[in-house]
Amino acid sequence: MKTVTFLYEKIAADFSRQMINGLLLANDQLPSIRSICSSYQVSMSTALKAYHILESQGLIHSKPQSGYFVNPVRKLPALPNVSVPSPNMGNEDPSALVSKVYKAVNSGKVMFSLGVPSKAYLPLAKLNKLVCKTVWQLEDHASGYENLNGSTNLRRQIARISYQWGGQLREDEILPTAGCTAAMAHCFMALTEKGDTIVVESPIYFGILQLAKSLGLNILELPSHPQTGIDLEALTKSLQTNKVKLCLLVPNFSNPMGGTMPVEHKKEVVRLMEHYDIPLVENDMYSDLYFGQERPVNCKVFDESGLVLLCSSVSKTLAPGYRVGWLTPGKFAEKISRVKFSNTISSSRLTQEVVASFLEKGRYEQHLKTLRRTLHFNSLRYVEAIEKYFPDDVKVSRPDGGFMLWIELAKQINTADLYDKAIKLNISIAPGRMFTLQNQFNNCMRLSYGLPWNESAHQAIKTIGALL
């Protein structure tokens, strides 16, 4: 089932994709309002709303008595290369670099390194009101333990929303957790033992690497494409030649590359997991932050054997500090429930109920529509500034959602050194070496466009370019 989209959003998305794909060029005139009304069978107000969205994103401008025209957009940089990790297990732990970057987290700095959206984009006032209301509504004022299975209302709302992307989950298939990392940790602890091998994309979010290493797991990093995700041929070969206990993938808007696996690739991944009887932990943190007309489907949609464990949270979309996440344990429900009980007993009752209420009232989808539009606008502005101020040979990913850019620079540039220089100027980046256990990506970095596009961000990008 597709996510409900207003007609004016569909029209705006159609023209946006035409510009990105080069079908509409700088200074081209767009169809008149009357033409839009005729072509799409919509009212004049709907057509105007569509053009107003494109104007707000900086993609078009109007000329009195002449109509609407495409804004000049600088040439897009080339895409980063497909990653080529070593077929051997990596063991070069980036923890020291990760700690250095995150110890410098400070509100006075331009934090391009942070993997969360700006608090300016979060509905904090509404959430605060819900917190107060929920405390008084709960029988014990939220002072007691939540039951092991988590909030019934939260599970019901997550199940309801899953119908929008074809998940069709039941509330008894959902286990709330203290964030997405906790969800993945429960999966790892229930399904692997020290010394087991797991497969991941390369590069991959450093938190996943640190979690797996802390449990004594061997990590096999596989080649990934910046637009289509993990290399299926490499995945197939790894399953044939290695004793793999578990796979962890981020199929939609991966962190840090931003790629999204095509639907056929997702189907094939699930088929491979079923053929080799290997669990797939699907990290689904970013799927709600799509820029197109509909939310991308998950691997879970094609799961008929219970081998796909979907892990997600509201940390990247609503409230990072609430630590409200969930997973679908599939055929491993009993094992994972035992692990959760032995490690956390229960999750925060108050924040679960607040999030459930926010989802229940339809506020979440309204919030997401605004957030998606803002992040899409940011992505265009950030890429344009990088192309303008960075060296000519820079390569930048082109995600269709989320809020991460993967940037590849000339081989001689070391982004860990660049970080040391930039942080002295109150600018924080995430060096590429953080996202692997191998000696690679030293000339890459992850940059978040979850920060508002303003003069501060503009000058920070310009400063990084000057340092380069």
C-alpha cells in the first residue's frame, strides 16, 4: 500500500525528478498553470501549490507576466566509487577516532558529523505537551515498569503504519526496545556467539561495528554501490564460501553512503537468506525520510520464513533522546524476548506512550511531510555548495532520502587530518575511516544535511573547501 500523497506533492515531485535527471534544464520554462490543470486534471490552486513547493526548494522562480522557469543548477559532482573492501576480516578498530569526534560534540560548533536531524526540525513543543498529558493520564504517573512486551498502544500504532509500506504487521509481531541500536543488540546476542561471522555493507555505521566487536563477532565487509547498496554477487559468494551466522543490511538510504537497494535486489537478498537459512537484520532507520512519491519497501515485505528481523526507531525522525525503537523478531521471538528481559527488563514506559499518542493522532505523518520537504531542499543546497567550494575532483552521493552525504576526495587527502583542522574552526565532520574496520575510506567523509541550510552552514562548507 502506498503512502497517501496529495496531488500537488506528486506534481512537484514529478518536476523535481525531471530537473535532477536533466529533462528540464536551467532557464527552461515550465508549463503554464492552465496546462498543469489540464494535464493532471487538477484545480488551479493545486497547480499553484505544486509550483510553490518547487519555489520553496529553490528549484524554480517566477517572472511576472512570463511564467515559471527552472533555476540554474550547477553541474552535479560524480558519484563516489563502489567500495572495494578486503575479502579478509578487518580488525583495525576506529574506536579512538570515533571517540575523538564525538567527545567534541558541542552546541557551539557546526556539527556536520551528527547523525540526527536538527532540533529545529523536531516538534518539541507538541511532544512536551504530550509528556505532561501522558504523565497524568497513566495510572501510576509513568513511575512503574512497562511490561516485557512493551506498550500495547505503541505496538498497535506501529502495526497500523506498517500497512502504508506493505508490511501488514500485527501488534504481537512487534517488540519495543530502547532505540534501534538496542534492537540490533538483542538480535546479535540472541542469534550469534563469540567468534561467529556476520556480513555487513562497507562502509557501515560505526555504531554497528562497535556493537559487533564488543560481542566478539567477526565482521565481513562487502562491496557496496553508492546508489544501489550491497553488491549481490559479492553477497552470494560470501554466503557460499563462509560460515555466515547473520547478515545486517541497511537497504533504504544507508548510513553513510545513502544508497537504496532496488526492489528486485531486496527480493533476491531475502531469497538468499532463505536458501542458506541465515537471519537478516534489516536496519530501517531512514525509510520514512524519502524524497520521492512513496516510501521504499523493506526486505521484510518479502519475508515468508520469519528470517528477516526489522529494526527501527523514531530517533532519526522525531525524538532522538526518547530512545524508542522496536523490532520484529520473526521466528526468533522467544529467544529475543529472553535476551531483552535479561538485559533491560523493560523500556521506558513514558516515552513509549508519548510516541504512541503522537503516531495515533496522525501528527507523525504531517510532521514527516514537512521534514522530508526540508531535508530534500537541504540536500540540493548542500550538494550545490560542495560542488562550488570543494576541489573539482570531489565525488558526492545522491541519496533519495535520509540526511547523509558520502563524500570522496582525492587519494592524498586524509579526512582524519581534515577533521583536526576543521574542529579548530568549530566545524565537525565524520571522517570516512570511522565506518570500517579496514584501512580504507581515509579520503572520504560523511556529512549530514540534517542541519538547517543557513549562512552558518554555507560558510562552514566554504571553509572546509578552503582547507581542502
